Amino acid sequence: MASVQAMLGGDAGPQGSTEAAQVAEVGAKALEVLRKSISVDVHTHGGPQGIYSPAPPNGMLAAGMRAGSLAAVCLSEIPDEPLLGRNAAGVTGITRWPMPGELYSHHLERLAWADEMVAHHGLQRALTAADLASAHAAGQPSVIGGVEGLDFMEGKLERLEEAHQRGIRSAQLVHYTPNDIGDFQMGVVKHDGLTALGAEVIRGCHRLGMIIDVAHATEQTVKAAAKVSTKPLLLSHTALAGSRAMASTRLAARCVSPDHARVIAETGGVIGIWAIFPDLDKYVEGLKEMADIVGVDHVCVGTDQQVAPGALQDYAQWVHLIAAMLRGGFSSEEAGKIAGGNYMRIFRAAVG
């Protein structure tokens, strides 16, 4: 108990005090939640030494996950990353058009980077739910392959199968670059939702065994995707529009309305709440805001790490997040669902 208290609250009061005992009790309950649940950050870039980094990984991701008892992350590479920049207001967008084959080449480079991380830096690749379960039982941090935007496909459906063969299990349809799949939230609407190719992509992902992630997609695109999909959808990183708890309005256009959120829930899917909150208690308020709209069974954690400002910059804090959920009024069962149980349900349905 003393070690749990030290980990979860250095300012909890003198040793032996009622306050310190309460911190220790919540900490022990948080660790028990993580023992029983396969917890997952459903959308991350892995922090400062993550998938953005041109340098080889150095083990920081696995070490942080172990310290915080986080079982798995969906590590998302970004095919259109070379095109992106921020405007004067700090809003991300493309700065130029891609050269032919450029985004496919970048995609392959990032897949090779992830291969290096799995091979030499303390992480196990999870291709199935059974992989996640066995790794969790062994205390081995896992990586689920994700891709943020299918711009690398360049209209070639066979590249989707290639991505699956390379370990991708979560496919986000759109990001910041206009593509021939569907419309995205911060772009010009040109398809009025999902295209015929986009529908083919969804059916292809179902056939291969990949989760469909509709983060960044417009509400119209999401509604069309829900009609095509026969599996639960994921919206991996967002917050409720008008959130009173969120730290920044810079990404207000990336938040979702209650109706938008309900479309995901009606497929049996889940919505990840990003970490753009001033602290973990405010982050829990953000989880509650979404749970009040769609129910606890349709909310999960998708930090989009490492964003700034962000309430969870280091995975050693993951157990602190669970403790904050418990302090904030979620039961242990509810915290387990949000921390990973809900995502595992749709992972099993889509991937197997």
C-alpha cells in the first residue's frame, strides 16, 4: 500500500492519515482494475520517441506502459505527415499537395520503424484478441498497428491488404489530406460523405479483419459509413462539442455533436476521448460528458498522445487516470470498460 500511495499522490497527507489511507485505497482499486482489464489507448503516436520521431525508438514507450500498467496502445502512423503544418492560429492542415507515390513511401517507412520497435524495444505486436490477452497475462506491453488516414492507398485497394499483412489492424479512413474515400471535418466538402470507393474500403476492412476508424470524418461521412458497415465503428479521438472541461478550443472543429456521437454508438461502437484537458480530473469530466450522451459502454480512451496541452503526457500516469476515474464517480466496472473493455469488444468483433 505504501508504494501505491507514493505512486499516486505525494501530497496525500501524512503517512497514517485518513487522507493518505484514502489515496492508497483508490490506488489499490485502480491497479486491480488494470489487473482485470486489458487496458488500451486506442489512438496514440507514442510520445516524444513515438512514430513521429525519425530516430530509432529507445524503449521509452514500453517503459512508460510498464510503469503505468497500460496493456496496449494502438500506435498510429500518419501517411500524410510530410504535408502537414500549422497556420498562425495553430490549426493543422496540409501545406502542399503530395507528389505521386510520396505518401505510400512514407507509409512504408513508418511501418518499418514500427517493425524495429517491436523487434528490439520491449513491445509485442498484437494481431488478434488472443495476442492481447496472452500479453496482458504475461505483463508484456503490446502494440496494435494503426494508420491515420488511408491516403497511401492512392485508389489501390490491394494496398489495404498489404497493410493488413504488415500488422495494421485499425484503419482510419481520412485525416487532413483530401482523398477519394470521404470528406473530413476540417476540409472542403467535395464528396457529400462517403464515396463508392470508401464503401469498398469498409467492406475490404471487414473481410481482412480491421477496425474502421472514422475519426476526422464529417458527420455525413460517418452516417454513410454506419450504413455500409456491418461491424461496430470506432471514432478514436475527439471530445463532445462545447465541452466545458476541455483545455483548448483550437480543435473545436474536430469535436462531435451528440447526434454524431450517437451514430457511432448505434453501430455498437466506441468513441475515444483525447487528452486535450488541463488535468486528469478534467479529463474524467470529458469522459463523463460523452458517457452522458452515449452511455458508458460506448466510451474509451484515445489520448492522441503526444498533444499539447495534454493531461496524459507519460504512460507512467495511466494508473493515475484510472484512479481519477474512480475518484470522479465511475465504478470499478465502468472504469474497466472505458480503459479497455469497450474497445476489446469491438476489436474482437472486427479483428477476431
